[in-house]
Amino acid sequence: MTPPRSAFGAPPQGGAASGPAKPVPRRPLGSSGGPFDLDDERAYRAWREAKLADAPLSLAALVVDVRDPFALSEHERKALLQRCARFNMAIYRTTPGGADPSLPRALGRQLGLERLDANWLADEDGISPITVRAGAGPAAAFIPYTNRAIQWHTDGYYHPAERRIRAMVLHCVRPAALGGANRLLDHELAWIALRDLAPVHVQALAAPDAMSIPARTDDDGVARPEQGGPVFSLDAEGRLHMRYTARTRSIAWKDDAATQAAVAALRGVLATSPFVLQGRLEAGMGLVCNNVLHDREGFTDDPAAPRLLYRARFLDRIASE
């Protein structure tokens, strides 16, 4: 396949990609060769062509049927790993069962996920029950624990570098009575879209001060210090990580023209990408991913059987095959 100049449409007239070409600073992520090095055009083009040719166009390409998520067969495990290697995500589907919060961690271990991030709103086992908690403790003040829509984000975008959320398992015990679907986008496809529009966009979003999350305070003072950092970074193995939220409150973008243009371009990608996948996890289904971009629509609960998902977040990436 010989891909078009941009699989996400031509750069807008008058946008960052029009006019005389500007010098592009070298190696925005500190790499030395490879698809994320702006000087290594050959590596980027080869990786881009393979990535776009293989990109899934429906959730069906992600689904793996699993008999017992606590004890994957070798075939099931490899099928999940292969999809995560290709798409950075997979969906498993099994027979709906009881509400066992240990499932996400048990499944994660079989995929190489060991370092659980036990955030302060998780239960004692480090697993977060995602359900509406109106009037039920501090979690009630945070959007994931309401029935409201959640904009595009990656998990843990407010964490410091040493606590980057690399992977996540999200298991559905009960869906909402109405709504609650997710949209998903592989962050590597977002990189391609932005680089095709203008390499200066990915350069700006790889700056160490591109995005800052203000400190969070509670009755005892500062509960979380201000956290700055890049949107795009590489891990020790040269794999792309993305830190992002589409929220306009509780976030500060670097106040320069390059960053503002890049943020606007990313919003455009999220609004128009043909590779955005949409669907709802039903009972017994789950998402395993390398912390891809995702959102959630608002929903309406059945009071007798409210929506319940279990989430485990990890500092590891999903294992290679």
C-alpha cells in the first residue's frame, strides 16, 4: 500500500503547514533514529505505511473470545497480545459472571502487567470500582464516578513521569441502562495525523513544558503538586506514550503560538479521524490497552442494577508476544 500524504486529510489552508517551510528541531523525543525522530524520514515512512495499512476500522477487529479470563489459554493470550502489539488495545469477551474485582489484576498478570498503580480513590486491593457515587465520599466529586460524559483523555495525565500509566484493564460487570459507550483511538495514529499535518505540531507537544496540571488541594493542604510535562514521550524501549486531556479546566497549556496551534490541530484530529472506534462494553467484556486515547458518553442508570466496571491501571506496558 502506498498511503496518501495524509490519511487524515490535507492541512487546512492558512494553517501551520502552509507558507514557507520552517526549520524543524531535531529529534523531538530525544530518540536516535526510528519513526519518532523527525530526521529519520525513511524509518517514519516505513512504519507509517505499515501502521495505516493495518489500522482497525471497527471494534470487531479487536475482539477476542475468552473462556476464563482468570486462566487464559495460550491461544487466547497470544491473540490478546497480538492485537495490543498491532493496535495498542484489545477487547476480550467472556460469559458474564459475578462481580469479582480481582479479575482485572489476574488478567493483567497474564499479559505482563505487574506494577499496579493503586490511586487514592481505588479500593484496598488497588482496583477502582467505576460506578456512580453520588454522596458517597470524595470520589463523588470526580467525573468518572458520575454519569456525565468524559472528554478525550489518557489515564493518569496528571501523574509525574515516574508514575506514567502505561496500560489499563477495564472490565464491565454491568453496563448502564442507556448510554455509556466509549470512543477509542490508538495514540500512535494521532501522532501520524499530527506529523503529517505539520512536524512542528509533534515537536511542540513533545516539549517538557507543553502541558501543566495545577496542584489539587484538600482540607489538609496540597494533595497533589502541580505537574508539568510533555504530551508525547518515549519509554526506555522507544515506545510512544501520550499524556493528554481535552478538558479546558484544571489544565494549562504552554502559552506560545506553536503549542496553541498543535493543541488545536490535535482537537481536529480527534474530531475527524477515520480511525476512531466506538462501542460499548457489555457485561463480561473488557478493554486491555496501552493507555490509548478514550472518552465516555453520558449514561442513564437502572437504579436496581447500576453501571459497574472494574479498572486496574499499571505502570507497565502490555508484554510483547
